[in-house]
Amino acid sequence: MPISETLPGGDATALAAAIAAGRLTCRDAMEAALAAALADPHGALCRIDAARGLASADALDQERLEAPEAFAARPFAGVPTVAKDLGGPFAGFPVRAGSALFAGETNETADSDLAQRFHSAGLAVFGMTTSPEFGLSLSSEPAIGPLARNPLDPALTPGGSSGGAAAAVAAGIVSIAHATDAGGSIRIPAACCGLIGLKPTRGAIPAGPGFGNHLGGIAGELAVCRSVRDTATIFAHLRGNGRGPFADPLPAPPSPAKLRIGLLLDTGHRYPTTPERLAAVEAAGRALEADGHVLAPVGWSEVEAMVRMSSRSFGDIVSVNLAELITRLGIDPSPAEPLTQAFIARGRSLAATALWDSLNGAVMVASHLWQLFDRFDALLMPMLASAPLAVGSLPTDHGDTELQLERMAAFAPLAPLANISGFPAMTLPFGADVDSLPLPVQIMAPMGADALLLQLAARLEADGRWQHRFAVAGLA
């Protein structure tokens, strides 16, 4: 993959290489991450378990001495990481979903299939990252705290719902962090913080055995990363044999040397994208065109109906899922935030016929995207309509669910397309604006073509238009 082995600021691959070379131990790396986490002013972590993190690091140091071949087989052996407070779960780190409804929960859980694969990659978990209550926002400001801020500008949000994860990686507390994406929740925080975010093809990553974050197939899990090579490595290690309701996606056929790339540079009058962000998308397209690929325009009229249906389907699915969860667990929702209570009420009142219509609409979104991919091998488009929003721009102290969905759509109108359709999508920064904030672009590809996304992202990353501001703890 065409990326410098001396990535400025470092990444998980560089940290793993330093550990493998003996420049620091797993405990050294963990102690550096813990020190950075304890000093963090950005609210990235909602829980730190130093004892558990150090025990994991010590166990990996012991394996390195006693079973060096097993240690060497782990791509991120000894690299500290953190889990999101939504998804997973990871044993010893109960998921509270940013909610007072679960704030008193102390029962330990077993590892999910995904968590087991994180451990098998050599990643050592020591904490949980901040997320909004039940992931119902594109900022990460749960009422129970902490409030997550963007390390690039603390007045701004790091995004949501994996905002704490993105803040932790951008600040260099960790080099890679678990994240989930049901409506853009990996890609939007990555875009806010100048990181790499891949929402994989539906079914590629395991979601069992409990499927608590499944959401009818719209949710996916992976990580936020500092480099494309880290994303490629973690995806390769986690993917396959999901043992869930969807078959493992078949790899897409090999891509032609000369790709047909659809370029979307208009998000309509309702969700306008700032000129500098559209310019970054166009610049990325021209960079790929210079390599011999063929660009062709995609009009807003070709995707507008899909965008609106995706937002509606997302709102209906998360509402019904949340209402069912609260009913099944017999929980009194009154301690929850007002917006959460409103989504629960929305889910309880939604007619089955209306939900079915929404689900059929999601099927048609996938069908219409396939028609676009009859013409194109990949689509290049904006990730965010604007710079990261100011902290407090997406309040949850109200009960207007339609207002919340509209505000989220205005910030990242194209994000839910990949979730509702199941197609893979990826974001990466391609330059910086006048405030030194990232200019993210998004690439989508057909089902199973995750490798093509990684290939194109690596090509764009190699232009070196974005530099991380903070070094990885342990590599400074």
C-alpha cells in the first residue's frame, strides 16, 4: 500500500513495529496511553480501567517471551486501544450506551465475537469512549457525561456517535479505537477529526452472538484509524465468518485498471455543502483522474430520493429498536434524556405497516444504488456538509425527533446511504481549510468492494494533504 513507513505522528502499525523491535514493551505502551488518557481534557473516555489495561499488556509481554511466534502473528501486538460505549461488548467493560438507564450496571459481560478478534489482533483494551445516549446524535454529549470535544478545536464536536473514539485517536491517546456505524457513526467522527473511517459491507464483520447492535442490518462495527494501512489491517483481521443473519459478502470481481468514478458535487438546496468541501472532493477526483481513471458527474437528482428515504428508514429503525429494547428489559425510560424518550415513544407508536413501508424503501435504495454502480466502479462525494459543528449544536434536551433527524441530515446528508443499502463507504481527509480543520471526502463502492475503497483511499492518502496534529502516546 503506497504509504510512508514514517507516517507523521505515528499509527497503530508504527506502534506495533516499535514494540516488536523492542524499543518499548507492551507495558510501556500501555502506561503511555494511560497517562495520556488521564490527562485528556477532551472528554474522549467515559471509563478508564488502568488495572485491566496493564494486566492485558503484561500478559502480552509474557507471551512475547514464552511464545514469540504467537506474539509475532498478532498484527497489533501490544497496541493499547479503547472500546466504544455502544456495540461490542468487551468483557469487563459493561456497555452503558451513554445513558442513565444503565449507569448503575456493574455486571460483567462476555466478549462479543468482534471483541475476541480485537484481542486476537493483539489490541489491549483499557477503557470506554464517550458516545451520545443510545447513539441518537452526531455529537457525543451524553447528559451523564463526559462531554466529548474535538482535539483539533475544543469548541467543536468530534462528531457522533463514535465521537469519543475519534477524539481519543486524534489526540494520540490511542492509535486505533473500536467504533460503530449505523448512520455514519464511524465516518462522521473520523471526518470531524481528520481520521480514516470505513463502514464495511453489510455482513463482513461479526456482530454476534447477541446482535445487540445489529439494528436490522444497518449497523456495522470496525474502528477509527490514523492511516489507511491500519484500516486495511484491522478489516482483514476482523472480517469473515460472521455467523449472523447475512452471509459473508462475496469479494467483488477484480476492478479494471481504469476505473469509472462518479463525482457528486451537489447536495441540493436543502442540504448545501460548503464550497471548500466540494472543492476537496473535486480535487480528490482530479488526483484519481491523473492516474488514468475516468470521472463522470453524478447529479443530485440521481440520489436525492435515496437520501431522503435513507434518513426516514434510519429514523424508523432506530426508534422501533429502542422501543423494543426498553420494553424487553422492562426499563422505566423516564431517567433517559428527553430526546431518547421521544424516540422510544415514536417507536411504540409507529404502525407495523409504516415500518414495513420504510423497510421496503430501504430495499429500493439498495436497488437504485446498484443501478448507479452499473455505470461506475466507485462514487466520490462529500462526507460532511460543513466544518464540525460547535459543541451544543445538537441538543438532546427536547422531544422533537424529526428536528433531530433533519439536523443530522443537514450535517452529513449522504452518510446513511451506506447503512441503509449495506454498501461499503469510507472517509479520509484530503486537505485542510483555513481554520486547519480537515476537508474530508467519502468514497462508496459496490457490495464486497471494500478492497477497492482501501486502494483508492491509500492513493489519496499518499498525496500527504493532511497531517496529524498530535503524536501517538508512546511514539512521541
